[in-house]
Amino acid sequence: MKPTAPTPPLAADQGTDLLRQLRPARIIWPVLIGLGVVGFLFWRSYTPGSLAPLANAKWQWLVITLLVLWARDLGYIYRIRYIAERELSWRQSFGVIVIWEFASCVLPSAAGGTAAAPVILTKEGIPLGKALAYTLVTALLDNLYYVLMVPLVVWLAGAALYPHGLQSAFVSTLRVLFVVSYVAVSAYAGLLLYALFVNPFSVRRLLVRLASFRALRRFRPRAYRLGQDMVNASAQLRGAGWLYWWRASLSTVFVWTARYAVIGCLIAAFVPMTTGEFLFIFARNITYKVVLLLAVTPGGAGIAEGAFPVFFGKFIGTAAMTSFMVLLYRIVTYYFYLALGISFLPRWAARVFGLAARPAPKA
């Protein structure tokens, strides 16, 4: 990539603010909310013998589930290292992903770990301009995966993409939210593409003008900063070759496909499943994630547990088995990363807050 002019260092209070937001005490409420919803589901659904399918669990699928999770995390580590042009060691890349995932569990789903990513990368010694550019690359590729995958899953699942047997008003609302989210993500991905590869200055002007309306005027400084971040990122990424984008794109497809496949692997461990059903569950996972994106609780706690039976209960069988599957799914995709983050955060903070910033690259 083409080096850019030195960027101002990250404000010290931003790193401190990140630690404040990720303090272990903040996990108490999401854990209580999530486990409370699971407990309620068990209390409402359990009857003697309703968990009988557990005796016939296929350990091969449980192993496959763990391998998919392991491969997904390795894919994230590989992706951030190569998006950051190998400025991060494998150890640093591991640390970035652990804290990034932990931030996704602790912060509201709408913000996720992406909001904390520039601070995390900067504390690992990446200059702020590059950290913002690399974060925008991940955001662009993540959104493009969603934009390109949705037409495929709509074709695959059709009207059955949405859960049935519910109030028509709920299904209609879900359809509207799905369409609105797809349009919004597509617009954002298109804006990023245009800003990074065509004309970032016009995008900056557009954002500032939109924020000039009276109702949005308080967001004007934030809009200008976002526009300026895109200008800087565009300059930073201008020299990236095809191999850079090939690795970044391929690793993005890998990690998100693995992420969406986890639920199907878990269900297959307890319920006989055809290839078509596995693909159908994969497709329905797309709409399930739309609900989680709208959750205001940390990591979607409570919302994820409550919505899971609505989307996947018909594939599992008894309500009690569905409740058990909710708990198992959240253990391997949420509580594990909470525990890992809590144990890793103190060592990471002690290491990175003692690092001096790397010198800016010479022009």
C-alpha cells in the first residue's frame, strides 16, 4: 500500500475509555439476562423424557462444530494479520481478535466490536490512519458478504426464509426489517466502495451536507470525521494489489460461512438432517442475524435466546430440546468468548498500554 502522511496519535483517554467499556463488571447483566431467558424457556417447556434425544447425540457432529468454530477463529486471525499487511505478529493478531470478539459480546450488537477495532489496533502499535483504514476494509468486506449472500439465500429458501406459525403481523414486520436492513447495508457497502476506490472527497461532502439538516445537525462533527476517515483510508489503500484483496475477500467468505454454519452443525448433532435442511438452516440464519443486529442489549443477550426457538425450533423437535440447543449455542458462540476475554483482557491491557507507539512510516 502507499504510505500516507503521519496521523495524530490516538488520544490516551480513548484507550482508557475502551478499558472502562470492557471492564468485567459489565458482563453481569447480559449473562443474567441471557441465562434468565434460557431458564424461563426450560421452565416453560420441560417435561419428563423431553430431553431423550440427548442420549443419541452424534459426537462426530459435535467435533465438527468445534472444528468449525476453531477454523472460523483461525480465519479471523489470518484475515486481520493480512489486512494489516503483516504489521501484526500472529500473537498480536490473536490478541486483537480475542479483544474484538469480547467487545462484540460486551457492547450492544448495533455497535459490535467494529467500534472498538481502531483503538485495539492502535494499542497494538498500528498508526491511527492505518488502523482506521484496516477497520473500514473489514467493514466493507463483511457488508459485501451479506449483500451478495442474501439473494442466494432468498433464492434457496423463498418464502420459507421467515418463520411460520406466528402472528402475521410479526412475520410482516420481520420481512420489512429484513428488506430495510438489506437496503441499508447495500447502501453503506456502496458508499464505502465509492469512497475507498473512486472519490472519497465527494462522499465526505455528502455526509456533511446530510448532517447539515436541522434534525441531524448534532451529528455533523461525527459525519465529518467519518468522511475524513474514508479520505485517509482511500489514500492508504490506493496501492494495495490484487493479492491483498484476494486474501482479504477469501478469508472473509471463509469466516462468515463458518459463522453461519455453526447452528446447523449443532442441530445435526442431535437431529437427523439432510443436506437440503442444513442449507435451509444456513439460509434462515441470515434473517436471524437481522434480529440480533437490532438488539440494544450487549451481545444481543436475551434477544438471541428468545428469537432462537422462533427461527430454528421446527428443526429440533421438542421445546425442551430447543431450549437446550439455545443454551449450547450461546455457550460456544457467546459465553466462551466472554470467559476468554475476561481471562485475556488484563494481560493484553498490561502489555499494550506499556508499548510506545511505532514510528510513522516515511513517505
